[in-house]
Amino acid sequence: MDVDIWAWVGETQQQLSEAGNVGLAMALGDLPAQAYEGRYPQLDVMAPAIAQQAEALELPWLEFYARYWHLIGRVGDRAQGAVAVEDAQQVLAFAQREDVRDCPAAPAAVEALVIAWANTDGPGYASERLETLGAHLEGMSPEKPAFAGLVTQYVAALIDAGQPGEAVTYAESAAERLRVAGHEASWELGAESARALLAAGRAEDALNALQAASGFKPDDPVAKEHRDGVRRALILATLGRIAEAVDALPDLDVVGEHPRVFVEWSQAVSLLAGSSQITNTWQLGRVLRQWMDYFGMMGGYRARVELALIAGDLAVARQGVWQARLLADLAESGAAELRDTEGLTERIAALRAAADATTEPEVPGPIEERVGQFDAADGFNADPEKWVGWLAPLSGEDIEATRRHTTTLGFLGYPATGADIYWKLLVDSGQIGEADSDDVAYLTTLLIEARQDERLEQMAALLPHAAQQVALARLHSARERWPEALDAAEHAVAAGAGIEARRLLSGAAQQLDQNEKAAQALAEMLDELSDEDVWRMIVMATSAEDWDTVRKGAAKIGMPIKSKEGPIEEEMGLIRVILPAPDGGQRQVLSIRTGPATARLALPQPRGMDYNAGDLVVFDPQLLEPVPEDPEEQQNFVPPFAAVRILRPGGYTSYFFDGAAPSEEDWAEFTEVMAERGWPMWVYSDENYAITHPTSGEPLPGVFGWVAVPPDVSPSEVDALLDDATERWVHPLAWLDLAREIDVEVERHERIVKEYGL
């Protein structure tokens, strides 16, 4: 996207603000940042909401803009594949509509679709990608904003089609066309050119190309550093420059949030794992297994198979024979979902052969002592991967060994394998009806993690009624089927199930906004509750305004409440309440804690917000930041808590003021007047805010903010007070929106705004 689209965004924001859609205007400008910065929970909420509002306002460009950025947030860094293809096709069809196709960003919808195809199965969709991109690139000027992105994807498709030499030539030609047109290649094009050179067996040239691209402007600036590091490490590792590759490779805690680089990072690690700098551990294997599951859910079929083969080779190197065999099975089943399987059969067979030829780790002692040795092992240093192999001979026969073996399998990412073993021991044998509750719970967990829902329901049908309903409630809760979870949990509680059933009931009821029922489910077993349970009960009881239960919970955790009945309204100090902002971000609002889980917002908020000063908010009493260890820092620490809901609106209305900052004496008098009336006021400008002197043109320190007034105060009263409180100031203060609302001295306020450049 070039300056044209951003100019359009700015104009659209201004138009929306003037039309009263302040929240929509604020959210609009933040969508690209949400996509690039990985703020996906915000993006997944805000982008569809903006698209829906745009459709209602009949603004098709705005609707496309929102849908496009949501899609880019999915197929870009999150690397979604098959689950995003249909949506990408719909966005492309929308972009080709007559009232949308002239939008400067419309051609980018093609790029999004081919990325989704590449994420699904790069080689399998190579021909479709080349054909689709070729049709849109034909005759396209390199001056067009979509050109660089489309040619980058064309290079990627040539690589996946097994034509790296052609990819190198095409990338060089595209870069030259951009240069002649007065444009620089993007970092992404340079980096893809380097990948083409690496695939062509020209690793040294690939390193030079990546270095040359380092100064290019990236389309995705947030991702450039870690993507460059991963590709650089892979190239250096291919060249055998191990120390340099290790230095370039981003740490796991960096790449762990960026699925787009998972495969390439793993390829680099597999080349470096034999060195002393990179340790091939069970923890690495567990992470790669989690990544495989991620791509399985996202429809990244090619990435899942590639990771299975890489992880299998690493497992062989660790003597993890059982794991290598399972990974070969996973790669084989995954290959069935691919359109192009060239070379995979041979690679899978090679992995199986390597596993068969590998000597397993030496056992720690006699088999009859194995369970005791497992229990005595150092939980921090023990290798669970080895213990899976050592416990395997007993698993499925001895119940104690089975418990440890199958739960460890689940921990390492193989719940289906563990479930199969447990199933044979308990279900196939007909013993499930009399099984220990712990064994039922372990098997339920494994089946849920393996997403074997039908199998779990089959098992539940063989259990006594209470245990059956607990298992079903756990399944429905895991799948967020809250009405079904509540129904099953209620049956379990009625049948005499214990605290676990009540927790399930409470959680489902809370999700369904039945807070009184949720709180009572726990309150009835108050003596058995943990502190965490009690706090959850307090939050739900507060939401239901069940103050008796709140007091019981407070007494349980030793929190004194002065009043004996009715709403709890006490001053318990200042806190920060974290609330959602219209742009999908968050706002911290200074508040006065009034109860165990309530606070009254103390700061006025801009118009268009869903909350304001005076609102009574329910918050989650779990601290969002740790209390500082330093005693001096503790004194200034205002604890932050996440808002749960607005319990009772205060009905306050905010009014904006703007102008030149007065003298300290005048400002002190102004704030005192506001405080005497109980009108919350807050300055949102900082020391850098400056306005223009109307005659000299010199900069003046400025001030702007909001004042909030209770519902019994009329706008005319606010105008009169502001007028009286500021009449002696050297420079006037403006409150244009208020003046327009009551139609009083509108021209004077408009003149102040214009003369001072407010």
C-alpha cells in the first residue's frame, strides 16, 4: 500500500469523526499495527466489527480495508493455510467488485490468496499461484503499490515449483524494473531472492543477496528482524559457518510467537544441532510437536509434514526411537493431505530406517523397579522422553506404569498414543465402569487433548452417572459449548459429584452470564474451596450483586468488610482498572477500589467510550503486574486489575476543553473549583503539547482534557462554570463541542480554535 491509501485512510478517519463515529475512526488507523505487531485478539474482534459497520454505512472501500487487514493478520505472521483459503477467495471476489476495484489496495487481495495457498501446500499449489499471479502481473507497472508484493510471491511460487534458477532470474528482473521506475525493492523481495539462490545451491550468493537487502524498506517492519535472523542463520548453517549461524539465529522465545518462521527456524536448528552451541533436547522436540499441532489446526499441511520429518531426525539423534517412529507415522498420514508428495515417501522411509538402526538409551535398572525409579527421578533434570521408552514395556499392563507412561506421552505432545494404551487397559477390558476416578480423569484429559470427542462420549456412556456427566462437562467446556457444559455439570452435581463438578458448573454458568448460579455453585462448598476458587466466587457474586455471598467469600480469605449488609461501598485505595479501548487496545483508568472486586472509575473519558468516570466496575482481583520488591517503588505502585464488566453506570457526561495553559495559580484555582463540585477532570495533553500565539505566531504551552459531570448537571451549568472559572486567564480556553450542543457563543469558540491552531 502506498501514500494514496494512507491519505484515504486519514480522510476517512476525519469524516467518520465528524459524523460522530469516533470509536470507528480510532480503530481504523490501528488495524495495520494490530496485524503487524501480533495483537491478534484485538484484530480478530475489531476488523470484523469495522467491516460490519462499513457495510452498514455503505462504505465498500472501508469494508475491504478491514477485511484485508484481518486476512493479512491470519495468513501473514500466523501462517494460516486451508482454514483461510475460502475467506481469501471471498476477499478477492469482493476486491473485484466495480465499487471496490479502484481502491489502491485492491490488488493486494491476490497476494493474500496466494499466501494462503502457499501456507496450505506450497509445492502443491505452485501452478495455481503462478497462473493467478501471472494474470495480475501482466502489464502491471512497477510503480503500482501492489507490484513488489506480487512479484515476491511469484518468486516464492517458482521456488516451490522446483524452479529456483528461474526464481533468481525473475527476482533480479523485478528488482531492476523497480529501480528503473524510481522505486527500491522491498526487503521481502530481497529476502525471497536470497531463498531462491539458496535453493539453487548458491549459498554464498544467497548470503550476499540477503545482506544487500538489509537496507531495503520492509512491507512488514515488525517482522523484519527475526525473519532476517532466521534466514541468515539457515544460509550460514548451510555454508558450515556454525558459530555465525548460531549468533544470527533468534532465540526460541522470539520465534515462538511467529508461526511463519517455524519451519525455516527448525531447518536451521537441524543443521546446527550437532554443534556444541545448540543442544538437541526433549524440550526442543516438545516445542516442534506443538508447532505440528498448530499447523494441523490451521491447515498448514506442508509445514506439518516438514516439521515431523525434521523433528524425527532430531529425535533419532537423541536416541528417541519411539518418537521418531511416531513422527514417521505422522508425516505419512500428513502427506495424504498434500497435492504434491514428490520425495516424501523416500524421506519417510529413511526416517523409519534410521529409527530402526538406532540403539535406544540404556535402561536405568530392573523392570520391576521402573515405576519407583520414575517417582524418585529429579523432576527438574529428568528426561521424560527417555522415560516414555523405559516405561513402555509395562504400560498397558501395570496400572501405575500406565498412568505415568500415558500422561508423560500427553505432556510430550502425543495424547492420542497415550489414549490408545489407556483405552485398551480400561475400556476394551470392560473395566472402565469400576475404574479409579484418577484413571478416568487421565483418560478424559488425553482424549480431549487428542480431540477424540466421539471416543470420549463412548467412554462416558460406560461410566456411572456422576462420573459420566463430569467427563461430558469437561469435554463441552474444552470445546466452549457452554449450555451443554452447564447441563452436564448440573447433572453431575445433582448426582453427588464433588468440587470438580461445581467448578465446571460455575465456569459454564459464568460464560452464560448466569453469575448468581455460578457463585452459588461454589458457595455451597465454601469450606472446601481454594483461595483461587473463593476469588472467582467473589467476582461472580459481585456481578450478580449477591453481597451476602461476597461477604462470606471475603471472610473466608480474611478481607475485612466494615458494612454488614447491602452493597459494599468502601474506600480501599487507588487501583488501575484495565478496560478495552475503541481501537482494540487497552486503557488504564485510575479508580477507587470500593469492595473486594469493585471499583469506581475516577477519570473522565472521551465521548464515544463505553464507560466514564463515576461508573462502578467489577474487576478480576488477580494482579496483572507483580508488586515491586523495592520498598520505595511499592509506595508509588498502583495495582492494575482487568475489568470484568460495568456493574452500574454513573451516568456522567464528558466535555472536551482545549487551549493555552494558564499560570500555575490560575490552574490550581481551576482544579479546585472542579474538585469542590465533585466533577472529575483530567488533562490528557503532555508537556510537549504546544499551540500557536494568535498574533506573534510563537508556540505556547497548551492544555487539553476532559471534565465529567454527574447526570443532574446540565450542559448550560458546565458552560457557565467554565466561563466563570477561566474569564481572567490571559488566553481563553475553548470548549467548542459543548458550545455547539447548547448553541451558546459558538462563533467565539470557533474563533479561538482557529486563531490558536487547536
